[in-house]
Amino acid sequence: MRLAVFIAYRYLRSSSSQGNLLTFASFVAFASVAIGSMALILALAILGGFERELTASTVRFTAHIEARGFHNILLENTDSIVQRIRSHPNIRAVSAYIEVEGLARSPTFVDGVIIRGITPEHDVGNITSTIQQGKGAFSSPQASEVIIGTKLAHKLGLTCGQKLVLYSSRHATAPSVATNNKYSSLLSVSDASHQAVIEQCRIIGLYETGMSSLDELYVYIPFERAATIFGIPKHTASGFDILVRDISQVHISSTELEKLLGYPFFLQTLYEKYNDIFAWIDLQKQPVPLVIGLITVVAVCNVVTTLFMTVVQKMSSIGVLRAIGMQRQAIARIFLFQGVLLSTGASIIGCSIAFLLCFIQAEYRVVRLHDSIYFLSAVPIEFAWHHYALVIGISVAISALASSIPAVIGGKIRILRALHFQ
């Protein structure tokens, strides 16, 4: 065994020092396996990074479950609803909100937004932890203050301390649906009588979640102020944000809560609400097996070609080894080990280069993205040791399997034919 490994190593060294066609073939085989391994590691690291960052951002800055009424029906008796939701064992926190579509205007720009009334100290969206400038607490429940995303602030050309104007519609009477299954009246937000709402607010904080779809869309005002300007009765809300203890059970908890609350409640998990994001991640993963297959085929073909050329060039050496008593199995092992050594070294080199590139991207964020398209501002990277083990293992295993073909052929060469080969 040791002799076969030693001879295989000497064959590799002699191929790299003779400056002939075999040298070039060995270099191509080595480079193809290295580049293939590097490409696979980069693909897995980037896809894993996207999945981790988008999932983490979505879980961290949005509710795990959102409960609201069908057709945007307003929900009254918020305290009673909160108690019923909290009775579920997997629920960690609940907060009510008021949500209305509107416009945000600055002296230079107008953009569509969702105005959300929250109580910061009870908000499960964790917006206060993402404040980049200013503060995340309102001075009073009726303050004409607003917290907006950094992306929206940039579009509007505003910063902390400046004022923006919110436009929306007021529900003059805003009756709501009772939650005791006695529906005396049903009112959609769009069915209520409308009056224009124009509210000038001072920006007290800028938040940034890292997801432009959130940072450009939501503006936050005090819950009680939202109820006042939009004509929402006391103890009434547009919906409820819910956090669960075990995110892996979120679908089960949503189904159970929907049965517990009944009509007119409509529940959505974060995976359902942001289905486009998670579907986009799954779509990016689908071509990976095809890419892996193509790169592997190219690398294996180059390794097999190199070993066939080695068998031909070392024909005389094979004859000598057979003449001094080396068995055919040992001859076959020489070429098998040569293919394994070549593939292992190339795969390790390729993975090392990929690790260096991933480290540079993770530290310095060299490759930037258009966050309105990719949801993130830079290419994310995931460092996972099992990716490296998987790529090296697959490269070595497939190359060893492919190397067995020329190895067997080399072992079956007859002594006289090998000694007289020119």
C-alpha cells in the first residue's frame, strides 16, 4: 500500500517537471477540480447566507404570526383578544396595532407608505432595537411624532428633527366587529365614510432592518394618536402581532389560534406573508444540483484523461514493475491513488481559495447588491464546515470512482507488451 502511494506521488512529481503534454493535462485536471470545488463552496456559502440573513431579518423584525380581520374589519375588545391569544402555550408576546395606507410627503418627494400605530414598549416588531439615529420612544401617546426607515428618509430627503406630512383617510364613525360571535354590523375600512387626514409629524427616529421592503414602507406613529386621527374607537385595533416561543411550530400554532379565535380572524405566518422572499430563495437553490453535476463531469473527465495519458507514458515503467513481481492489483492502486491525490490536493486548494474570498466578502462587503431587488445591500456569506467536508468528500469520491477505470486498464497490461512499448 505504501509503495503504491509512493510511486503514485512520484508519477505526479515527474509529470509536473517534464514539461510535456502530460504536464499540461495534469495541470488542466488539477485546475478543473480546484475551480469546481471553489465554485461549489461559493455557491453554497452565498445561498446559505441569503437564507440565513433573510430568514433572520424577517423573524427578528416582523411578527411570527399576524392576526387581522377579513376584509380589514376592525377588531374591538383588544384586551380580551390578547388574553385569548396568550392562553396558547406557544405564544410569547402579543401587541395590537392600527394600520392604514397613506402617503408621506416632504418638500421634494411623495411616496406611498403604510402608517402603523404602535406602542413601542409593547411592540413585538422590535423596531426600537433597529434605531440608527434619534430615539425609538414617543414623547407621549398623543404626540405628532413618527419613526421612519433610513431608506424612506433618504428618498424623502429628510432626517431626524425635520417634519413630514402624512396623508390618508379618516373613518368618521369607524364601527367595528364584535368578537363575541354576535355580528350586529360589519365594516371594512374601505366601506367607512371617509374624510381626508393630513397630519404633520416630526421625525424622532430612523430605523434600519436591512430589508428595503420594510424600511421603505412602514412609518410608525403612537397607537393612541393613530386611533384619534383615524377615528378608531377605544380598545379597537386593525390587527395583532404575535411572537411564538418555538418558530419551528409557527404553522401549527397559527392553525390552532385560528380555530381558537374563529371568524372574523384571519391569521398569516411570516412565511405566508413574505412568501415571495422564501420562494425566491428556494428558486435560487434549484439550479445547484445541475451546476454541481456539470462541474463534476468536467472535472472527472479531465482526471480520467490525465490518468489514461499517464498509463500510456508509464507503460515501460509498468512493465518493469510487473517484471520484478508487483501484482496487477498493486499496479491498479498506483493509478487509483494518483487520481485520489490529484483530486484531494486540487479540492483542498479550491476550497481554501473559496474560504479566502468568502472571508474578504464577509469582512469588507466588496460585492454590493441592489437592495430593492435582492432585499440585502451586500452578498451575504455563510461559513459552514460541513460545506467544505461535503465538497471535498464528493470530489475525492467521484474522482476515485472515475480513476478506477484507467487504474484497472493499467493493471491488466501484459509484461512483454509493456516492456516493448515505444
